[in-house]
Amino acid sequence: MSPSRFALASAALATLLAASAPAFAQQPPAPPPARIEVGGEGTAYRAPDLAVTQLTVMRNAATAADALAEANEAIAAVTKAMGELGIEKRDLQTAGFQISPQYQYDNQPNGQQSPPKVVGYEVRNSLSVKVRDLAKLGDVLDRAVQLGVNEGGSINFEIDDASAISNEARRLAVADARKRAETLAEASGLKLGRVILIQDGAMRNEPLPPVPMMELKMAAPASASSRVPVETGENAVRADVRVVYELTN
């Protein structure tokens, strides 16, 4: 082919491509594959291996100094006893302290009320105790009551390391999400494809309701040396997930 004919053919081809370009650009993009988003829930159960209780001593006296001295003496004895029962110092923590004046209100002969007067002081000192050996919990409560703990907190049963049971709850949640997605896909005449997105929700550790201290004291046998009966039950850890699947024909 001569140079002039080659140049003419190239120009014609360029003109043809330029004319057809808008037609290619105007073609709509392929629609994205159908998707489905579902939620899943999973619950795993495990017996607790940790108990946290608050032991409170409350003392009344005519002066603040006397009430404080009596409360300090009692809580010091309780703290010492906890160490003798094998509770480590890291598991003992002051949970609260309060000193309050006690008022007396008298009525005058004319029916009016006299200004209140201070007749004494009340001191509360609370010790939070973390019991890692649940077999000792009854002994801890018994000893505390014997040493003057006269105002109960509550007992919370916990799982010290919840990582394993949390992962189990997540696996159950993902399996639940897939089961729901399969049901919806089948009802729509489609099939599940690949996973597009997994979103991990908040973990919820749901222990048993706190056990009031007063109930434990009432349940104790008459003998002060007998152990307070304690039932630990099971704790529940719940997980939520959101999963997006691709749907295929």
C-alpha cells in the first residue's frame, strides 16, 4: 500500500472510532448484584468464677470521733479477717465512706416544732471484696457478720476472663445470621453468595441478678460457725452481629 493510501485509511478509521465512541459511553452500567442484610444473635452460658460483694459496717455514737473510731475498728477487723481467709490485698477496696449527723425534732407545747438538734453521728464504711475462690464465699460472709458487718450490700457473680465465652457467643450469632439469610433467600428463589460485610455489635454480659446480703444472712443456720448457703448459677454473654450477603440465582 502506498503512503498516501495508508494515510487515507488511517484517517478513515480514526473518524469511524470517534463517531462510535458516544454510543459506547451511553451504555448503562451493569446493575450491582442483589444483597441481603440480616442480624444475628448468640448467647453462651458459663458458670461464674468470681464474686464481688460489699461489706458495710454502720456505727452510731454521741460524737463523730467516737462513731468514726468504732467503724474504723470494725472495718479493720473485717479487712484483717479477709486476709486470713486468703483474700489478696488487690481484691480489697474501700467502696464507700459516709458520716452523717443524726437530728432530733421536738414539738413545743404550742404545737410548733423546735429547731432540730444534733443528738449523735452515724458512720458507714464499706469494703468491696472480690472472692476468686467461690468455695470460700460462704466463709467470707459468715466471718464478716461475726465481726460486725451489719449493713449488707449485694453479691455479683462474674466471669473473670470472658474472652472465650464472648467468642463462642459471636460464633453463635454469625450462625444465626446465616440461618436467617438462607431462609429469606430461599423464600425469594435465590441463593446466598459471598459475605460482603460483617459488623460486630456490642457484647452484653448478663450475670444473675445481685443477691441481697440480707437474704443470705436470713438463710444462714442458727449456728454462727455454719457456712452461708450460696448458689452461683450461670451467667449469660450475648453477642449481636449484622451480616450482608450477596444473592445469586
